[in-house]
Amino acid sequence: MYSHPKIFLSAGQALTKKKEVVTEALYKKLWGGGVCECCWAPANNAAGGLLCIWDSRKLEVTSQIAGQGYLGLVAKWIVTGDLLVIINIYAPSERQRKKMLWDEILEKKRASSIALWCVVGDFNSIRCLEERVGQTTGLYATTDIEMFNQFISQMELEDLPLAGRKYTWYKPNGRAKSRIDRVLVSLRWLERWPRVAQLVLNRGISDHCPILMRNREIDWGPKPWRFFNFWLNDSECRELVSRTWADTKVVGWAAFIVKEKLKAIKCQVKNWWGGRNTSIQTATDVMKEMNAIDLIEETRILSEEELQRRIHLQQTYWEVALKEESQLAQKARVKWMHLGDINSKFSDSMTHRPGLDGVRFQQLNAQQLELLSRPFEEDEIKRAVWACGSDRCPGPDGINFKFIKEFWDIMKRDLVLFVQQFHDNSKLPRGTNSSFISLIPKVDTPQSLNEYRPISLIGCMYKILAKILALRLKVVLPYLVDHRQMGFVEGPFFFFFFFFFFFFFTMLHNLVP
């Protein structure tokens, strides 16, 4: 039983140019046996033909969408009852005709009330110059890229993760290749099938590689939870957090108490959001209702109730859009490599380092040592918290520093006690410094493990301690680092050294005395 629609889509001149009719025997042979149905469009001069085959036991096609360069299905996925639209594309190479095709499909989507969309096929366009090799690129290619990316953005589609190969089309000589075939889906499609991806298969004798879109339902265990910033704008959520923190009674070290209270908040907020998420409108839903009211106004005068409804929808749209933007920004895990540890390699040349015998290092005086080891105070702890980025990627606890700053008044007593106990005992309870490894792609379409960068995500409690110690070291570091050292220099002095050495080596290169 399939957890994702199984459909065969094909495009090109070779498919239907030599076939005036696609017979039942032909499409069943292509399908490979079993119950199936099909629809097709013949080749039209330079435009290739299009063919769609589907399992009629799983997919109930209610209507078709056809035009120059595309053939689509409006259908119901019988397994779940979901309504969906699947468009098979064979785009022309001429930019003007391609623009007409994009505009026509965009108009179809805006007029549709169905949220699950999949647009797949030969787009005859690339999204960036790196997707084409062995062919000349210029202003035409750049303009075509911008036009294609604008189409994807206006359609509100997502380019699925790619596996298998980097390119989907190869010239017979093998020197020229590009990625002009792809699968694009709507956000709702991704929400419905979150594990969906596109796999580029071996091409055989064709110049195009087949693409397999599949949804692999693999149980990786519980997903890491994180607190979304837009929840802070909800008074109900703020009240829930405050009440949970006050009502959770735990006995033990302060670090253990804070950890358990954060765990309790996590459970309560998950249950609260799980009950509300099913009934929340999306920005697309609100926009469609606003457009429906606009169409009514073209035929008659709106009633007072309808006018108030439109005003309410306009306000709701911006609220929902801001929530979605915040949620998508925090889900963009690729940005974590800019927010977390960006080191990717460690040198193994440590064994060949020269000895340090006889080298005299600078030392701290008694007053500076006292500054490093004195007890932690509330103001110092607060400064450390505020010095941390509000949107830094969360660790196992799922809490970011924006949450801590917003609820500082109710959390500060327990947090200060936790830090002070660490100073007195030099110990952390089990689980306080827990972390997990996340793999961040270095490139858009990673194909091997070395194209990922591992980062370690730690919890907020450990980050607070690390930040406090780092700020203390920052005060005394200038007394330990030699004035000729550049590695730990902060501020404009670094740029002074950089430009000094740049001009110095330039003069040496040009043999200027």
C-alpha cells in the first residue's frame, strides 16, 4: 500500500511524435502491469508529447488540465481522501513562450482551491549557473534563471531535496549537462508528506534521466522540539508558561530544578499547540477568502457584515503571514551553520609542533585572578543571557534565548541559583550538558557525507555558563595575548593589521623599496 501517490509522468518528442495514438497495450506495458489509466497529449511540431499514467485503485482523477506545454490531473488520493493537482511539464526553450507557459500555470493555481500541488517535468530552465556545465552562459541565461525562480516563488512551490545525481540532462558527447528536470511541490504537500524527495535515476539511452519522487516513511524516533518565537505573541501561551513554571515543584540541585521545569514547559506547550494547530488558517487560506469577497463585490454591493469580514481578514492575513515567516525562519536549519560551530576540520599535525621550552608567557596578577574566580552575581548572569543571540539554534531542550529573555522575571531566581551552585560545587547534574549532533549541508544538493558539516547543539543552561566564562576571559585576555598577536584581536585593530599586511606584501610583490 502506497503512502504517497504513484504516478508515471513522461514528456518529450520521442514518446508521442512517432505515436499518433497511445494504445492501452502501450501504456500498460510502460506501467509494468496491474490496474492503471492514462491520459496523453500528442507532440505539436517542436513541442513534445506528454503522458500521464496512474493507479486507478489509489487515485481518482476527476478532471484534466491541458495546454501548450503541460498536462495536469485534478484528482483525489483515495487512501487518505486528499485532493491534489499534478502538472506534467514540457517547457519550450524560447523565453517568450516559456513566460507564457509560466503565466498560464500560475493563473491556474491562483484560481484553484486545492492546496496540494505538484509540478514536475522538463522545465528547460535552471535555477542557478552551477546547474549547467559545458554550455555558454550569458545575459540570456541569467534572465531565464531569474524568470524561473520568480515563477517558483509566485507559485509558492518548494524544490525537493535531490539525491542520486546532480544533473538530469546530458548531451550525447557527455561534455554538456544540466539540471533542467525537477519536482516542485507546495508547502501543504510537504506538510502532508514530509519525507518526500526526488531521486535521479540512471538515464539509459535517453538524454534525460528519469526522476523518482518518493516518500519514505522511516521512524527516526521523536523529532527534536523547539519553541517558536511567534508563540510569544499569544497571551494564552505566555500565561501557560508562567503558570507551569510556578506550579512545577521539584526538589534537588538548582540545575536539576531548571531542567525539569523546562521539560514541563515543553510538554505543556506541545499539548497546547497540538490542540490549536489543526484549526489555524494559513496565509493562503485567508488570501483566497479575501479574493472570493472581491469577486462578490464585482457583481453587487457588499453587505456591512461582508465589509467587516474583509477588514478582519486583512488584519488576520498579516498576523498569519508573520507567524508563518517566523516559523519558516526557525525551521531553516541550513542557517544553523552560520549560527553555530562552523569548524569542519581538525588538523592532525599536532605531533609535529615545536617545543615551547624556554618561552616565557605573560601571567595574570592577583587582582585579575580574583576577577576570574569571584562568585557570579545576578547582573553578570543577565548580561551574559542578553549577550547571546535570541535566535541561536536550540539544543535538546528546544529553548532559545528569546524565550529566556521574555520570561526572565519568572526564571531568574532559579537560573541565578543554578549558576551560583555551579560556582560553589564545580559540578553539573546529569543531563545538564546534553547535546546532539546535526548535519548541515554545505551545498544545495549534497550527494555524499563530506558535503555535510556536523555541529553540536547544546542546551540553553550550558550556553549560559559558557557565555559567562567567555565574558570573564574577554576582560583579562588582552593581558595574556601579545600585542603582535592577531588571532584574538577584536574590533578595528584586526582590519588595521589586515590592510597593513596586504599593502606590505603588495609592495614586496612589486619590488617597491
